Amino acid sequence: MTDDEVRRLLKHVGRGVTAIRNRALIATMYRAGLRVSEALASYPKDVDAVDGVVRVLHGKGDRARTVALDAEALALLGRWADVSPTPAAPG
């Protein structure tokens, strides 16, 4: 997808808490090049907002890697963390 296509998609995800989650998920996947399974397996502890990176623990071939996130994706993740109704990480 192009940047323009992703921006248009982000504008049409709806409203409310679910939309905030979806925007964060789409932006993170696009900006960091994450696969769906990698994004869904991520936890807030995997994101380093200071360094602007996310740690993927079980990527393709079960390999770990660290990928960069831009400020926009980090802001959307921060917004989701603020409103998320679920616990941040497994016990």
C-alpha cells in the first residue's frame, strides 16, 4: 500500500475505542513492516518509545528483531495504551 492509501484507510476505521485500536494496529504494521501475527503478538513492553523501536520476539522463522517506529505510529500506540480496556501484558 502507498502512504496515501494507508492514510485514507486510517481515516475510515470508524470512531470510539475500537477505532483507536485499529488505527494503532494499522499504523504499526505499516510503519514497522510487521506481519499480522507479529503485531497481534506484541505487548506494550515490546515498544521502546524513547528509542522509537518495537521488539518482535517471534518473527518469521521464529527469529527476533528490532524495527523502527515513526513518531506518528508511536503516538497512535500511546493513545491506544491510554484507552485500552485490557491488561497491558501477560501475568
